[in-house]
Amino acid sequence: MDIVQFASALYKVLQQREDDLVKFMANGGAQDYEQYRGLVGELQGLAFAREEVKALLEKSEEDVEQLLTGT
């Protein structure tokens, strides 16, 4: 698996988790305000990570490999 395939797979996993959390919260899944805040924080983190992966995927494969390997 090359870097671009890995980043694409990671993007899909992050998107699926985000979708699952949104559905969970929309159905009143949070038991209390503390859990709700935790879920919102997780959603914010997932959204940030997904956007960063998306930005990497929009660059050329060579640019992504250089960024991730530091060479």
C-alpha cells in the first residue's frame, strides 16, 4: 500500500467515524452534558484530521511522500 492509498483509506475511516458520531448524537445518544462535550470534542478532532488528510491528498503523490517521510 502506498502513501496515497493509505491516506485515502484513513480519510474514509475518519469520515465513517464522524458520520457514526453525528447519527449517535442526533438520536440523543449522549447520556449527559459531559458525554456530549466529549463527543463534540471528538467530532472536532475528526473533522480537523479529515481536512488535513484531504489537503494532503490534493497535493501530488511526490509532495505527500516527501512531507510524510521528511526527505
